[in-house]
Amino acid sequence: MEKRLGIIAIVISDKTSVPFVNDLISSFSDIIIARQGIPMPQKNISFISLIVEATMDRINVLTGKLGRLSGVEVKNIVRKENQNL
């Protein structure tokens, strides 16, 4: 299966889910190229962005697991074609 580049945006509004999010991200570290986290404690929310390179199946597994966590919203944007990768 073909690998694709994409970005996963994660919004966390339930602090109790943070350790589970971090564990999941760590378990998928082989597909993560970059990670940026922005906590906003004054608004009780945190943002994480991940740049990934993987098959669509693997990206969907990660986003699906993240999306099932309480207080976690996830969206991904994946490049349609895999040109010059």
C-alpha cells in the first residue's frame, strides 16, 4: 500500500485524556515526522499537530483511536497523490 503525507490536528478539552493521547502518539512514533503541542490552560484546551507519513490504513487507525477518547477531537488532511516521495 502507498504511503502518503498528511497532517493530523488534535484538540483536547478533557485533561484526563492527555496521558492516553500521549501514549497513542508514542505508539505510532514510526509514522510521525513532526509534532507540535500548544497548551492553552486559560481556556482548558490543548492543540497538537502531527505531520505523518504512512499508509491511509495506518493514519486512519491512529485518528480513529484518538477520536474515541473522551474530550478529544481529531481531523486529518492527507495529500491525495504521492508525488516524488
